[in-house]
Amino acid sequence: MTQPLRDGLTVTLCRDGGEFASLAAEWDGLHRACPTATPFQSHAWLHSWWLRYGQDARLRIVLARRGGRLIGAAPLLLVHRPMPLLMPMGGAISDFFDVLVDGRDQEGALLALERGLDRAARHAVIDLREVRPDASAQRLFRRWEGARARLHDSTCMELPAEPLAELAGRLSGSRAQRVRAKLRRIDALGVVCRTVAAQDVPAALTTLLRLHALQWGDRGVNPEHLRPRFAAHLSAAAGSLVRDGGATVTEFVLDGEVVAANLSLHAGHLTGGYLYGAHPGLRERKVDVATMLLREVSRQAADEGRRTLSLLRGAEQYKNHWQPVPVVSQRLLLARPALEPLLRLRESQVTARDRAAETVKTRFPGARDWHDRLTTLAGTVR
């Protein structure tokens, strides 16, 4: 049902998967027009995720239009456990969430989304995970007139989108020399980097996931990365994104064999390394895989004019070698005034769980190591 507002503004609630699929062209236009959009709000990513992960929930996508033109979207799902919640589409395999707001009509889009969310959340708490500090959802949060709470979520490490030679210039003299030595080692071995064409993405991702599993062996690989649905999601989403310039799949070849592969995602001002796989034999040949990957991803980000090179979720020690800036994503809780007790209950649940997780990591170093092994240059526990 369409709710008219003012000056040609309307807001509707999409509950149907077929309708969501049909929005691809409009959605992509809005995604390009949103200055805070990340790759995880693209239609290709979200629709692929919905088909493979979202069937236990109900679509609740708030759509804002002016004069029929799509100017805002909040991609959410309704779940009923542990309580009625409106949660982000994209789930745990997506590093960031945001609402989409057309930069040419931000106030109108935010007004319509606020009204639409108030209507959609009549009996539910809105629980938005992994919201960047500069996200459009932050503006929505600030103007929300009901109950609300802001909590810390994951920490991401970010660098300026500069070629690796310039990033090395940020380091001390001895560290910069070590980086240059590592690069000389990679080049001396004859490692060749090649970009995968869109039609070859499915096969390349099969290789990437095989190498990803091989590199971790029995050391605590994220089990989701080994499941067929994850492979199917990546193949569908990345294939479309590569065609549209929203993703790059790179292979690294040594002696005629693909020994590493990387998937990076692009949108707005940001490029992020999402997932990689590398043959364990590279370590034996003294190849620094992180440096090899970072050289390529930093080149992509710089060539495409991005401002931010994100190492995505996880604050592992090795990332600090590059002197990145830590950026803490936030968890935003919103509800109607009458549902404030439910929101406070949700807030206490999240806080208690986070404290328990921190206690485990502090008291049991092995558990912390297990967690850290699930976080890599290309991403984290998703």
C-alpha cells in the first residue's frame, strides 16, 4: 500500500521477492546516487543474498519515491526470534549496512523513510547492525522521534586509497624497506597478477574458495565459507557486480598455476578486500601474501578514484603494520515510543552477549586465537 506524504513524496513497503527482483535497474540508479552507499547495498548483492539466506524471514523493504522516482530504500527483514525485529538484509556475510538515500533529495528521502519505518515497526524493534559513522542511517537515527539506542559494533581498519608505494611512505624507514624487499621477492619469483573477466568469474570464485579452504586447513576456517549457498551467492552477486564495475576478481599465477585469488568490492568512495584464498606453498616460498594482495587492491582503489581502502572488519595486529585508522561501526536500535521497554530489553541482550564474548576472549587466549583466525585481510566472521 502506498502512503502519500507531501510534495509528491510517497512511501511503500515491499513484501514480495518478485517485486524486489524487478527493482534492479531503479535500485542500481539509487545506489549510484547515494553518497554513503557501500557494496553491500547493491541490488546484486542483496537479491542474491535474499535468494539463498533470507527465506526464513519476511521482506520489509521501505521504498521512498518523489513523483514516481525512487529516492530512498531501507532493505530490511522481519524476524520473530528472539523477539519481533526488523533486521538488515545481507546478514552476517555483509560488512556494512546502510539505507540508500538519493544525494539530490536527501531530506525528502529521509522524511519518507522515517515515516515508512515507523509504520513497518508497529510491533517490532529496528535493529541495524554494522552502520558506519558516516552512513545515511545515522541521519535517520538522529531524526527518529521514538525510542533509540546506539551501541558499538565491529571495528574496521581503513587506509587512504593510494598505491602501495605511497602507503609504504607512511611507515618508518625500516618497515618501508621490508615492504619493498617483500615486493621484490614477489616480482623475482615471477608472480603474475591478472584480472578475471565477467564470464570467467564463477570458475575463478570456485578456485578462490578452494584456495581459501586450503590456506586455513583445520585451523578454524569460517564454516560458512565452505557451504554451497555461500559459493552460489558469491558467484551470482560477484558476477553481476564485475560486469557493472562494482567488484574485481584477481588471480595470481606462478609457474602457470593460480596460487592466490582475491575478491574486492567497490562503491561510492570505498574499495574493500572481501575474501581471498592463497596456497600454503606461497608461505614456504617466503611470499608475503598480505603485501601481495594489498598492492593489487590499493592499485584498484587508486585507479578508480576511491578515497578509502577498507580492510573491512577486524582489528588484527598485522593490519596495524600499515598504520590504518580504526573506524568503529555502530548498532542502531529504534522503536516506537510504546515499544521502548522492548527496545531496552534488546539493548540489554546485546550488551550481555558482547560482554560474555569479551570475557571468553580475555580468559581463554585460545578462543581469541580462534576468532582471529576467522578474520583476514579480506574480511571477518561474516
